Amino acid sequence: CFLLSLHILIVFNACHSEKSNEEKITTEEIIVEKNTVKEEPQKTDTIIIDSRYTFEEAIEGANAPQTLIDELKLIDITYISTDEKVHRGQILTNKRIATDIKEIFQLMLEQEFVIEKAIPIVAYNWSDSLSMADNNTYSFCYRNISYSFHAKGMAIDINPRFNPLRWKIEDLPSQPHGAVLDTTVNGTLYPNHPIVKEFRKRGFRWGHYFSKFWDDHHFDKK
């Protein structure tokens, strides 16, 4: 009887030991899995949307001929704004320069060049003056046909308030009114600036070299 009891005790202890080991292994596996999850931080970056027009909304009220409308394209672009956050806006432009615009804006983003906002000018009732005063970056504007390149969507104005038009000869006010050039401000353009170089490399003309005024916010392409 003593031997039988001893044998039963040994078997019981062995089984209990195996069960304890299984529980320990299972617990350790759970701990490792939890630690692995904690080591993978979740991305929480958000993009602030400045403009989300449809093409039809962006051309509403333009009064442009259909042949010209057919040449236009509405593109989404991403940029860092004056609040140092990433924003998404839109440029209504000519299809012939749409790829240039997208790729230059990608360069701006990579270099953290500030664009305050980029909204189709329909938001300003087709007034380029209101758009410029708001430091809005835009391309197509048919209403003011004196700017023929803008009327075709073959020009773009970059941060007009940061890069105002300034007269070379006549003592006339800058455009937009009250704007002052300060090249220490991020978003300002000047000779040999990387963004200026990229535009000119792609065949754009820069308004800084116009004969009567420095139109530093303006680029156009034939």
C-alpha cells in the first residue's frame, strides 16, 4: 500500500508540474505579444482640407468658352501652410502645365516652402484682387482677361501678399495693396531661390524680370 501511495503521489506531482509549465509558457507568450504591439506607434498625422471643389463647381460662373474649359484640369496639391501644418488645396489650371504644377508643389512640400492657401478663384467671385489680398495661390482666372496667361490657365500666382507686385519706375502702390516684401518670411521668392530655379528650368517666365515692375508672385508659360 505504501508503494502504491508513493507511485500515485509521484504521478500527481509530475502531472501538476507539466500543467504549471504550460501555464507559464502561455503567460509568457501573451506578455511578448503585448509588448510587440506597444512598440508599433500609430500615425496620427492629419491633413487640413482648404478646398474640395468638383470641377463643375470650380468653373461655375467663369463665362469662358467651352473650348477653353476643355483645356482645364482641377488638381489636388498638398503643402505646409503658415500654421506649420499640412494642408490640401486645389489648383484649376491648364492641362499642359498640370504635371509641372503638381511636381513643383511636391518640391515645395519636401523643402517645407510655405503656401498659405490654394483655392480656385471661384471662391472669390472670380476677383483676382480679393484672391491676392487673401494671399491665395491660384492659376486660372478668366474674368480679368488683361492677364491672358491666367485666362488660359497658363500662369500661376504664388503667395501674392508675400511676393507683391512692385513698380520699378512709377511711384504706385504695391499689389496687393499694403503688401511688403520680406525675404526672411518662408513663402517668399527671390532670385536663385530653389523654387524659382525649378519653375524656370521647366520653361516658365518669372514676373520678377518684367520691364515695368517686379511681379514676384507670377509665373507663366507659353
